[in-house]
Amino acid sequence: MKKLALLLGLAATLTVAQTAHPARPTPPAAKSASSCVPALQEQMQLDTTNALQLKATSYQQGIVEGAICGAGAMLLIVGVVGAIRKKNQPTSNPQPLSHAASA
């Protein structure tokens, strides 16, 4: 039942996404192939530069997020281990047992 609900939700999301962003109109025909080559080369170079910058940024972001998660997990583990040790530590001064009064 959950799978059906998830599939229906996914289908609805995809349908909304397609209606929200209509297909791009086709670009007008180029006047000549020789005038397009420099423009395409420039666009390809810009795309390559942007892709490399995005890759570097995402790599750095992944390292930062991983370090934060690792530090949080370490603090959690140290806290749990410390609490367990404190709970299981024997008391240094045991309380004296009360003795029954003799008659």
C-alpha cells in the first residue's frame, strides 16, 4: 500500500514538473555554419569552466559536510562512553552497614 502511494506521489510530482516547465522553443536557424563555430566554441569553453568550478565547489562542500558529521558522531560516542563509565564506576567510599543493636 505504501509503495502504491509513493508511486502515485512520484507520478503526480513528475506531471506537475512537466506542466510547470514547458519545453524550450527550438532556436532559430543559423544564418551560416561559419558564424556559429566561434560562438559554439566560446559557449563550450564557458560550460567546461562552469562544470569544473561546480565540481570543485561540490567536492569542498562534501568534505565540509563529512567533517561535520564525523565530529558530531565522535562527540556522541564519547558522551555515551563517558556516561556508561560514570554509571558503572564503583563508589570510592562505600556506606557503612548498620549493625543491629544487641540487647
